[in-house]
Amino acid sequence: MIKDTYFCRTCIIYCMDWRLSPGKADIEKALIKNNITEPVFDRIIIGGAGKNLAAENLSEEKKFLLAQIGIAVKFHGIEKLILINHTDCLAYGGSKKHSTTELEEAFHTDELELAANAVKMNFPKLSVEKYLAELKQKEQEWEVKLLRK
Ligand SMILES: [Zn+2]
């Protein structure tokens, strides 16, 4: 039984990309504003977000990520994991790797599905929500739109 003091319902995984940080296309602010999560949550911030989880091989990075999720489950009793990949992610080679925005979106939809499956295999009780954060630059400012996948 986890004490209320330590309890937290949700863990969020997103990319280290500076464009998602406060003062830019603030991803955490967007999540709260869109009622995707309450303001209290665990966070795992790592280059490529779901990339290592989606990989077929059990790499050191994948083991590390699963262990981090395990910590959130064990010590904070999280019930939900929110996985967020973003467009133009350089861990994946950026938008230029895809000939259209539709193809980039479809690629990330598949990646998120693979990553979510890896999480569910290891933590069957966790509910997993997937989002693609669409980054756009408007007059030197970065904006983000969250697409549910
Ligand atoms: Zn990224």
C-alpha cells in the first residue's frame, strides 16, 4: 500500500528537446490545459521519448526506461502512462526523414504503438495513452498541438 503522500496517478514520457520546455512549446502546460493530466505527475524526459521502448531488442536503454517506469509503479503507484513522441524529433532524424507530414505522423503512430505494447507487456495493469506532439514554428515561437493516437 502506497502512502497518499507519495501517490501520483500518472507518469509522462517525453523527449528532452528544448523546444518542448517552459517558455517554448511548453509540453507540460499543453497537457494540463488540454485536461490530459492533472498537474501532479512523474516525468521521464529522454531523447526520442518512445524510441527505445519501441525498439525490438532489449537494449540497455530499453531496460533502463522500463526500470524507470517500474520505479513510478512501485513507489508512486501510477496507474497511467502517457507516452509522447513529437514531430521533427532529431532522435529519429527529424521531419526531413519523411516526405510528407502525413507519413511522419503515421511513422510515429506505429512507433507509439510498439512502445505502448512493450510497456503493457511489462506492466499489464498500467493504462497507456499515446500522443504525438506536433511542433510548429510561428513567428520565431514554437507551438505544440497534441494529437491522441
Ligand atoms: Zn525529440
